[in-house]
Amino acid sequence: MVLGIGIDIIEIERIKESVDKFGKAFLKKIYTKTELDYSLSRKNKYQHLAARFAAKEAIYKALSNDTDTVYSWQDVEIYNEVNGLPKVKFYGELKDYLNEGKELKISMSHSENYVTCVAVLSATK
């Protein structure tokens, strides 16, 4: 059963402008070390940063249908499996959230200028 759906789209340039304007303060507020290590090592680093930003926004929207838990940007981490599939890991207040009979799937896509992500939260039982 679907518990929540979220979607987000963002201009890659908007993330670049935020990084240029706020620098490390922006990066450390939004992204985990794992996300930064991955994204900043890529040729199109702003595209990867934007994808993670969009994913976090989509996840927030999907979760808001199911929980009132207050959490930070750092409590949600986006990483890729070896085959490239994007996955989510929760920390802090959300650490055990998916252990409660719930599953979260995300899908990200991009063009030259935009990144989008959809998140679907479902019950596993």
C-alpha cells in the first residue's frame, strides 16, 4: 500500500549559484560527507548535487504524508549501489523509520539543465 509520494524538480544552475554564494556552509548544511565525496568527485558535480537535493525534497514530501518527525537535511543520505541504483539511508530521528514495515524507493532523472526525483513510500506488510 502506498503511504506517500513526493516529486521534485530543480534547476542545476540554482544549486551552482547556492554553492557559489554560500560555499561550504551550504554544502555542509544540505549534504552528508558521503554525498559530498561522491558528487564533488564527478565531472558534472552540480548535476549530482542537484540530484541529491531533489531527492531529499521528494523524500520529505513522501514522508510528510506518514510522519510528523522533525529531521534535518543530514538525516537523509542518497547513495548509489554498484549498479548505479540510487538508494536512501536515514540517520538521526529517522534512523529506524524504514524498520517499521515501510519501504522507500526513489528514481532520479536529469537533462542538461534540470534534475528531477520521485519518491514512493509504501508499506511492506
